Amino acid sequence: MANVVRAALVQATWTGDTESMVAKHEEHAREAARRGAKIIGFQEVFNSPYFCQVEEPEHYRWAEPVPDGPTVRRMRALARETGMVIVAPVFEAEQPGFYYNTAAVIDADGTYLGKYRKHHIPQLKGFREKFYFKPGNLGWPVFDTVVGRVGVYICYDRHFPEGWRQLGLAGAQLVYNPSATHRSLSSHLWRLEQPAAAVANGYYIAAINRVGQEEYGDNDFYGTSYFVDPRGQFVGDVASDSEEELVIRDIDLDLIEEVRQTWAFYRDRRPDAYEGLVQP
């Protein structure tokens, strides 16, 4: 019997405030659960605007503790209600002066499994993240959930193959990549990098992007979220480039072993020859 998991993601427009934004995602999650999904993931800093288009101290107000902040507590309750695994990206406040771009991973019974902190922090026009976030310091955890082994890699991380590989070596079967990327900067990379990473590492990727424009800058977030399989093929259609969308797809985890046996990339790795790759 095939090991098929029904997985979901949400690409959303900003509502204008945290309460309505979280409530909207809760409704998407309930709809996904009604349609049989067992796991769902949201976009980068899903409960806030993408405030990193500007450098303003007022935006520290979006930060909260993980897991004890209000949003993650609500997501834990939502997981218990729906029976779904939830990947919830938020702006994390660890202590004064210690802020991270983080995703909490919650099992289907509401158990907080842990968090991933974004490693690679951009400082570009429209992406002023170094003003807000410290680089991640928790490695590349893979979480044992009721649906399988789940990892997270956030937005700008996707340009760096090393983390994708770390997640594969740790046994990830599905990696959520919550993002906020805009039309003019890297849209031509969006349909290249995650499928290539899925092939190179032999797992599924859920690539999530925001959609629409927000009040803190000119970024035009272009959606087109998708699931991609270990062969690099999209699972169903790619989402809209202009409209909010709940995407639900069936993913066959047995395909991972089949692909890894056919394309024996892990067997043929040469870590003994890679020492120079990590030298400054």
C-alpha cells in the first residue's frame, strides 16, 4: 500500500492586522482538514506583513516568543482541533536584542516539536532582514511527525545548497520552504531552485510564496506556490501568481526510496573530497 500523505500550503494576501491574518490561516487550515490534509505550512512571517522592505524599529512589535507566544499557542490549539501537523513561520523574540526569522513545527496532537531559525539573512533592496534578524543557530533539524520526517528551509536559504543537503542527510522526506519573494528580483529562479534541490536531495519540497503588494514597500509578491517531488516534477498545478490560494496535494513518500535507488546520489557522494567547500 502506497504511503500517501495529503499535504497543504497557503499563499496569502496581507489583511492589515495580525488578528485577522491568523484567523484567516486558521480557516484555511480547517478547510484543508475537511479535505483530508494531514499537514499544512504557511508563508514566511505569516502572521505579519513582510515588514523587512524597510528598516524601522516600530516593526519589532511583530516579534513574539516561540513556543510561548500567542501565535504558536493558537497554532498548537489549531493542530489539536484539526489533527494536522502545522509549520508556522513567525518573527521570534528570544530575549531583548535576540530576534530570529523562525518556523515552529507542531505535531497533529498539538505537541510543539521544535523550531528552525533561518540561517542566511539577506540585506538587499526590499529585503532589509539584517536590521531585524540574527542568523539561525539551531542547525537544520528534521522533525518526526505523524506524517513523516519534516524539515524547514526559509526563503533566502533556498539559494544555498548546503542546507538542503543537511536536511536530506538528516532524513527529511518533506521540506517546507516558506518565502516572501517578489516579481522583479528572482521570479525566474523560483521554478528552478526548489525542483533542483528536490532532485539533488531526493525528497519533496513545499515552496510557499506570498501574493500581492503590502503597505511597507513596492515588492510585488507573485505567489506561484507549489509542491515538487523527488524527480523535480510539480505535483499538480502551480498556484496563481496573483490570488490567494490554498494548495492541497497528495504526495507519495514511497517515491523517495524509489528515486534514491534509481539516482544513487547519496551513494556516490564524496564528502572526503569536499573539505575545501567549508573553508572561509
